[in-house]
Amino acid sequence: MPYKLYYWDGIPGRGEFVRLALEEAGADYLDIARQPGGTNEMLKLMKMPGEAAAPFAPPFLIDGDLVISHVANILFYLGPRLGLVAEDEGLRTITNGLQLTITDFVAEIHDTHHPVALSLYYEDQKPEALRRSADFLSERLPKFLGYFERVLTQNPRGPEHMVGDRLSYVDLSLFQVIEGLRYAFPKAMDAYETNIPGLVALHDAVRARPRILSYLASERRLAFNESCVFRHYPELDRQS
Amino acid sequence: MPYKLYYWDGIPGRGEFVRLALEEAGADYLDIARQPGGTNEMLKLMKMPGEAAAPFAPPFLIDGDLVISHVANILFYLGPRLGLVAEDEGLRTITNGLQLTITDFVAEIHDTHHPVALSLYYEDQKPEALRRSADFLSERLPKFLGYFERVLTQNPRGPEHMVGDRLSYVDLSLFQVIEGLRYAFPKAMDAYETNIPGLVALHDAVRARPRILSYLASERRLAFNESCVFRHYPELDRQS
């Protein structure tokens, strides 16, 4: 039975971290909300009664009877099934910790354009967004990317992967974070990337993997846009 | 060997979700940063080389050689060891999904007083905090608490627990969230709590557990204060 992925249609968003894992593994999956009637099916599942598993928000994944919510939880579940994480419990735990740091980073990236309220448009919180983005670019982006660069280059098994000597879903997620940041903040990233040569090499290696390359060229890959977590508003980017 | 918990001294903060699980289970643990020299030891570990496990931020837990970062990851690891989660993989996955929704909620609670920048004082982002808190109280708090109330009352095994028919770390974490919200937003919670009778009953049941009761009365339990995730600034609370 194929995995069923539920996520908002039209944006890569948080669903993309799951898609990249499924695509890299060549897994059989359905992207439900991109099919006719799929969004309604998704919204209905979110209201389902009698289930501790009713998700708070997309993305969620259904495998058989099991409903799995939150990106990090989905990837933790899929990791061993798709061969995208070590089998050892300790390394799986470490991988999950890194993915949760990515989760926090993505939430902060989102809040650069929505610092006040999800329920308001960007245009209704622009002064706050300008202030938050300036802090994000000067403090938070270097802190997070510097941390991931350090973890990568300190890997005793070599800087080709974040954990151990094999590709994991964390490598795929960092590829996507760099893609998204380049889209959202091209000037800031252009200026900062000399500080993270290891991550840039990791990004390029992921991009060159045959299944990823073919996925990126397919219509299954959605383009970034201004409804996504990663949005390009030139006024929020570095100004010089 | 006792578990070693690393978290900032002087605040309950995110470390408290781990402490409650350790305390409820009567586990042998050391709260390192509350011991002489402990904070230095914690900061040194965060800079450790050669380890994918180097944590981005506290809290983290050390069990033998394994360094485990992020609250949800620590609780996922401890759950089966402390008897605070079902043994079945599906239910563990569902429990982890709920804990990750709590993680997101706690991040939003934090951002009510820090909507612009972690690196600035509250006083330097007060207009933004007023705006964000108003949205939080009218939109986000009812959305999150309403969701948890729905999951609880829909539990086919009864509304005594969030998942299945036994206490899990998610129940303990929701106790702490309600404690924190009552501290931070007493007027708003006073007005809202009639909508979440199930969660209030769950909170009271957790509070009455012998080990929790004894922990709360001990000096190991830290009081909420204005350096914590949960802060009481009367101007951010409901005004009438």
C-alpha cells in the first residue's frame, strides 16, 4: 500500500521535507492534496473523531491505519523504512535531535514574514517583519547555519554527511533549507555562504543524486512562492 | 548511572517537561546546572568537538555515552524506559506527534514576549509583544487548547489520559503548559478554562499524583519568573 502524504497544495512548505525523503528512496506514495478532492479529504481527516492521532496541522502521513503528524515524527518513522537513517537507536536519536533543530530553524524562518500573527497578511505586519528579519539575518541565520556547519565538519566519519557515513533524511532537509534560504534571502545568503563550505558541498551532493535530480526536474516538485514558509520579499533581505 | 539533565539554572522553562517525567517515574537523575560548576560544564558540552550529538541548545540529557537534545526527543527516548508511554510503536509515534504539537505551542507562548528577537529584552519589543499577545490569546491559545481538549475527550479509552489508558509524558507536559499559562495569562485563562474541562481535570489528576505532589513541594521545583518561557507581564494578559 502506498504511503499517503497530506499537505497543502501549491507550496513546497514543510511537506517538502517529507517528499524529498520519499523521492530519494523511490518510495511508492500519493501526494493526496494534489489530487482532485484531496484537499477536502485532508481537512476531513483533521476533524476525525475518536483518535489521539488527529493531526493539529499538515503535513501528516498515513501508513495503513497509522496517522503520523509533524515532519520530524514522520521522518523518524520513515527513516528506517526508507533506509535514510542508521539502524542503531543512539544514532537515530541523534538524527532526530538534528531534525528538531531544523524544525526550530524553519519556524524562525517562517516568522521573519509573520512575526505577529499567522491570521494576518504579511502586509499587515510589515514593520515588525522588517525588524525581525534584520535580527534573523544578523543573529539567528549565522547561529543555526554555523551550528550545522560545525556538526558536519566535525563528523568523525567525514564531512560528506551530518550523521555517520551514510545519507540520512537530515542531509536531505538541509539541502531544502539552503534552497529555501537562497530563494528567500538571496543577497544575505550570497554574502554568508563562504562561511559554510561544508553545507554548500552537502547541498550540491544531494542535488546531484540521480533520484533527486530527476525529482527536481519533474512537475511533482513545486516552486517556492509567497504562500510558502520560504518567501522572497526583497525588503526583508540584506540591503547592500 | 543516573541520567544527567542539562538546562539553564533558575527557570523551569523547557527543562521542566523533562524533570516532570523523571520525577513522576522516581528516576535517578542529576540536574547538572543546579550544582556548583554545572552551568560551565553544560556550556562546555555544547562546544564539544567530533560529535553530531553536540546540542544546539539546552535542555539535553546524557545517558551513558549518549547525548540527547530537544525536549520531545528526550521524552521519546525516556518514555519506554520510565514507563511513561505505550510500548507499541504506533502509540509511541502518536504520543510523539502530540508532544511536538506541545513543542510548537510552547514556542508560540515564548514568542508572545519575544516576537522580534531573542537577543533583545522584552522592554525593547513591547509594542510588537502587545500585538502578538492579543492575537495569541484570541486565536492561537483557543486553537491549541481546543485541539488538546478534543483529542482528550475523544479518547476511546476514556478522557483520563491523552493516549490510551495510561499516564504518558504528554499528560505531564500538558499539566505544565496549563500551570505556565495560568501564571502568564491569569485573566485570559480564568475566562477560557470553562471551555476545557477535560484538560483541567487532567491537570488536577496529574497534580494529585503522589510523586508529583511531593516534587512540587520540594526545592527541586523552580518557580516561574520573568526569565522563563512563561512570563507574567500584566499588560500582555486579557484586559477585562
